[in-house]
Amino acid sequence: MNPEVRHAQVLATMKLAPVIPVLTVSDVEDGVAQAAALVAGGLLAIEVTLRTAAALDAIAAIAKRVPGAHVGAGTILEPGQIGEAVAAGAKFLVSPGASPRLAEAAAEAPVPFLPGVATPTEAMALRERGFRALKLFPAEAVGGAKLLASIAAPLPDLVFCPTGGIDLAKAPSYLALSNVICVGGSWMLPKAALEARDYARVEALSREATRLLRS
């Protein structure tokens, strides 16, 4: 994909809401119900992690059955997963990091790809491949908002979606930064609510997250 086209498309995805929720689904119906609640709460870009056997089928079902959902696939670790996720209906892809082999494949992916970085060096390596929108992961563990603020001046053309350890209380400090477009998180999907299939709780927490202000 042309780098400028890829950047415009991934930016459009990142700007759909201040938070990209990160889903781990137990089964297809659970995935559809989570996605429907998130969309009802205003969180339209949804990352389904490829950590469970049901993930690809859930992506396909969400793409078909949840109007308004902009569903993507996360935890992309291998180049082969790119084709599988896109075939299932993923409209964007996210990785926790980017090995040279994965970065090469990501640059040729048919849908926008948000690769993960943890250091300025990793960010610069992906910048050389034409990526200007990146995921900082695990955000809180590697320096969080302070790290992103410190690299804004030397890397002014890069923007980020920090993910990892972020909750409703921490999100505003990230969203206040000029180089942060959105954050990723799963706080609107508490384990107790999912175990109880309390999707009304998910919707309420999603509405709260949607009201977060970006810079």
C-alpha cells in the first residue's frame, strides 16, 4: 500500500473515537455482543486480538452483523496472519511489535497497519519504512505519556496510539499530547461484566470513554 494512502487510512481509523477498545473474545456470540455494546456506546474502531480460537470467526461475524463497527485484528505476530485477518473481514491490523519480517509484510498489507514500538529506535526504523502512525506498547511500562512527550520534538511527524496499562484515569494525560491521536484499552470490558454477559455495563463504560477529550 502507498505510504501516504496507508497513513491517511490509519489516521481515519484512529480518529473514529478517542479510544480503540481491545477485545479478547471467548466465542463468536460473545464477540458480537461486545462489539455491539461498544458501538452503541460510541466506540466504533474495535480491535479483536488474535489470542483465542474464536477470534477470526468473531471478526467475520462482527463485520457482517454489527452496523457501524470498524473491526480490526490485533496481536498480529506473523506475516501469514495478515491474509487470514483480512479474509475474515478485518479493516485494520495492529501488532504489539514489528520484527523486520513482519514490518516488511505490514508495508505491503492491503489494509492499514498500526505496528507496535517500545523505543525511539524502533519508531525510527518503522518511519524509514513509511510508517508514521504507530502503537506504543506496553505504554505504561515503557515510559507512558512522559516518553511520548519527550519524543514529540525529535520525531515530529510521528503519531501514536499508546496501549497497555491505560485506564479511564490515565487516558487524559495521553490524549492531551499533540502526538497522540487515540489510546487503546480494555477498561470498558471488565472481566466481571463479560463473565456475567453484562453488556449494558460495557455500553455504559464505552459512553464514558467516548466523552474523553483529545488534544
